Amino acid sequence: MKNKTSQERTLLTKFTEASAAFARLSLVWLGIILLLSVFELIYNGIVHQFPKSFTGVLGWSFLNDLFFWLKSLIYLFAVYIPLNLFSQKFARTVYAIFIILMAVIQVSLTSYFTTSLVPLGADLYSYSIKDIKQTVGASGVSFTTIIGLVVIIAGSAAVLRILAPRINTHRYLFFTLPLVSLLFVLTGAQAWAGQPDFKSDFDNNLVINKSDHFWGASYRHFFPGADDVDIYADSYINDYGDSGKDKSFAFKYTDPQHYPFLHSDSVADVLSPFIKSDPKTPPHIVIILVEGLGRAFTNDGGYLGNFTPFIDSLSGKSLYWKNFLSEGGRTFAVLPSILGSLPFAKNGFLELGDNMPTHLSLLSLLKYNGYHTSFYYGGDAKFDNMRSFLEKNATDEINDEKSFPAGYVRLPAPNGFSWGYNDKELFRHYLLTRDEKTTQPQLSVVLTVSTHNPFAINEEDKYLAQFEQRMTQLGFNDAQKAEHRNYKLQYASILYLDDALRGFFNAYKKRADFNNTIFLITGDHRMPEIPMSDKIDRYHVPLIVYSPMLKRTTQIASVSTHFDISPSLLSYLHHNYKIKGPTLVSWMGQGLDTNRNFENLHSYPLMQTKTDIIDFISGEYHLNGDNLFKLNAELGEDPIHDDDKANQLRNAFDQFKKRNNQIVTGNWIIPDSIHQHYSPVKR
């Protein structure tokens, strides 16, 4: 009995000592986390801009740090105690290594955020190793970054070794910490605190604990059932939008069990009132997709200033949608959205690779109708599986960096890596390889790359000087100039792109085929490396339809998206040139809205990253996660609290997710009979 009591005391003593050591190390870890948040705010303040409410942002950062720390403790405690029974020194060493590793990861995630201004989440797992190497290679790993990581490792190790043993804590704290952590996890107390509501989206992202965001997103990625809504529930409302203005449920799905997006083609021809036609000569179509071209710095009314003087002048001679939206927050979404009006599947339609379901697109349908189709890109067309998509649509020519002959100039390689050929060379290559006297109608898609991170451009000094001149022309004060200079490379690349487009169109006007060509210009998404004002800003891009064939020009304030482009183009070509297409289609889009006044007749999902389908617009409202915003006439937005409206959008969004998930699990886009009939290969 005495021996048993002695053994119990020994175990209790070991448990108490282990709990004490765990508490000391944990408190040091909390201190490191808080210090790294201070570093993140100062670092981003120097590189970008300091938040207007520094103390408010710092307070939210500390609160989110505390939440992350508390959530972790109970799991770490459950591992630490058994290890301690094996060896006290081993347990302390393992925990210390873990803390150092977490500090390194936190700094790395902070560095990623500072570069991209988007917290890294599970989208990391949706890119191939080759794509990751290409992206990291473009961004580079600087000597400063390496030194910083060494300092973090050495500093964390020193603090853990010197400070932890000297922390005096009451024995009750030893047992309170894991208990509080357990209660925190079980009750979901973090949700009680709500979310920050700063005016700047940059500030709202800045306060996020980047490790908490990354590990949480990773968990949801590998265990998707944990937080997903039940998209198979039968409780969806079916009458949302019955006011008569919303058209999102106008589609009559013909076989939703097997083809979840198949419906009758009912898109109206809204372009004929603006564009002339000659039934004997189908027009050439050139679609220019500009990397990162956001409305925030494009054309008159851009809240960051107009840094695209040529595009602005072109817009005044065009059909110009100023409140247009991309369907994705990255380039992965642009080709399937614009050319195919296709759903996202799980990680973007392109990510399906060889398993992309058979589908029709602007490329394949126009080729079926006698068009020659081509794609031009200064980089590697394999990136994001773009080449696979183009090949599945039987594109006649895929021109990327491998097709450029000798004598063309690549983009600079400041980190030993270049994205490919610059935009001026891309346009020169296009003009030299397209026959201007051909009688065969042409569809050409051009994707630019010079305005991509790291924003290393040719003639950099020239465009940095133009950037300074442009700020003076725009009437910026000293404070505005100083803030914009934090992004001088980004703005210089935008001016470079604008100049490249000027040269492209000046050369095109001299071509024999100019007068019979329709040009479309839009951004693939808004450049995220300049801080965004709100959530919708990431998708806000211009759309310009320019052509000598225009009957009249106008500025359009109504909202449309990339989904609407191909359906409207095909409807115009069908009504004026008898272009043939199926009566049953799977377009996500309902066609462009040409109302000059602000309105949104559409209800569409938007995909921020390859793993985040969290945005949905309907009418004048935008649902982002659990947050509801109301759009204004300039496509800015303000947070609102309206549970009924939020539930309406959430239910409509869930209906899309239910259909979209059927694509993931193997359902088809269109029947084989339709695809085979309109297959350009068979023709």
C-alpha cells in the first residue's frame, strides 16, 4: 500500500513537473507569436502602408494570435505528456523544435502575404510541383529572407533556452492552460469574437494569424466534411429571385441528374444594336486577356488613379463595361470562364486536366463553323493546364514561349527566372504570324504576362519615370505619391502594358483585316499585389469591345462577368452570320447586360483561389463567406446585416454548389451526341 502511494506521488510529481515545463514553453511560444505579429505589421507598413488604425489592427492581431495559441495547446499537451513520461529532456526538445518550426512557418507565410497580399491557404495543394517551382522562381528568395529566417531560428532557440526555465508560474496555471484550451475548442469560443470590420480589405487580411489560416484551410482541404454545408439537403428554396429582376433561375435544366448545367440556349443578341454586320464576311475576333488588369487603376474613375491612358482613350471609342467582374481571383479561371462559360469543379475546371469532361466552347464551336483558332502567350502554356484545355478544344495553334524564334526579347530574370517573353514581343509575334489577307475568319486569344509578379519589365527606368510623371499629371499630393511609390514596380508594369497595347493597335490599324475585326480586352483578375479596398475589388476588371465595325459607342454601368462573354458573342454571330450551335448548352452565363445604368441581373459564384469558392453575387448583393455586402453604382461595397437577404443568397449559392459537385463526382457537361455533332475534329 505504501509503495502504491509512493508510485502515485511519483506519477503526480512527474505530471506536475511536465505540466510546469509545458506551461513555460507555451508562454514563450505565445510571446514569439505576438512579437511576430508586431513584426508583420511593421514590415507590411514599410513595404506597403501602415493601417490608419494601427492600435486597432494590432489589437485584433493579438486577439487572433491568442485564439490560435489557445486552440493548439490541448493537442500539444496531449502529445507532450506521454513524451515526458519517456524522457523529460526529449519532450522539451521536441516541443522547442516544434515552436521554432512554427515560427519559421509563420515568417514564411507572412512573407507570402506581404508579396501577394492574400493569406496562403489550401490553394497550395492545388498547384503542381512544376507550377509551384515556376511561381516561387519568379518571386525569388532574397538574401534578406534567408538572413531573416536564420535570425528567427537563432532568436527563438535562444529565448526558449534562456527565458523558459526562468519563468515562475503558479502551479494552478500548469493545469489551467490545457483546461482552458479544451473548453475553448469544445465551445468554439473563437466565433463569439466576430470578425474585424476595417474599411480596408488589406487591414482585414493583415490581422489574420497566417498560421491559423493556413492550418485551418489545410484541415478543411484534407477533411472536407468537417465544415462543408450539406449540399445534398432538400431544404433549398427554389423561388429566390421571384421579383422578376433576377434571371439566375431562368434556365430550364433538361436532365439535372446527369447533366447538371444543361439547358436551352436562350441568350439574347444584345450586340447587334452596337456592331455592324456583313453576312458574307464573318468578323475576325481577337480576345486580349491582360494579366492583373484591375478597374482600380484603369480608366477614368479608378480609385487608385488612371494608369492606363491608352486603354482609357480606347474605352471612349468602344463599348465599355466599367462594372465588369472576372470569375476568378487568379489566372486559372480565365480561359474556361471566358471561352467556355464553364463551372469551377473542385479546384477550377483546368485542374481536372485530362479528366476534363467533354464540353463545347467559343474555340470549338467557331472552329466547327470554319474559323481558324489560335492562342498566344509569352510564358509556358502548360501552366495551370491551359494547354490541356486548348488541346481539348482542338485549337489550331498554341503559341507560347517555345514558339518564339530567335531575336525576341524575354522578360528580365532578377531571381534567375523569367516568366517568358514581354508583352511588346508577344504582340509583335502575333502580328507577324497572323495572315492579314486570309479569307478564313480568325479567333485569336492573347494572354499577357508582363504585369505578373515580380513585375520585372524591360525598359524599367523609362516606365518608372513615366510613373512619376503620371502621378503629377493626376494631381497627386505628396502623401499620395509616397503611398503609390510602395508599388512603383507594379504601376510601371501597368504603364508598360498600356504602351504595348498602344503599339499593338497602331500597328493593327495598318493591316488589311483591321476593319473586319472585333477586339475584346479584359483583365483575368485584379492585380492582388496592390492592396484592395474590399472583397469585390479582387474581381473588378474592365471589359472593352472595340471595333471599326461599331455603330455607336457607350459606357455601360450594369454588371456582367466573364461567364457572359461567349454566350453573347455566339448569339451575335448566330443571328448575323448563321453560325451554327446546339440548342442545348451548358453556359453558366446568361449574356452581357448592356444597360447603361447600374444594375445586376445576374446571380453567379466567384472563385477566389483554387480552393476557395466563397463568393456569390446576386442583384446588388455580394456574399463572401458569412459576410453580406451591398454593391453601389461604382461597384464598391459596404457591409450590411440582413439575415433574410443573406439566407436568400446562401441558398442560391448552395444550389450552385450542389450542381457543381456533380461535375466533381463524374457527371457530364453535355451529352456525347451534342459534342460529337459539333466536334471540330470530325468536321
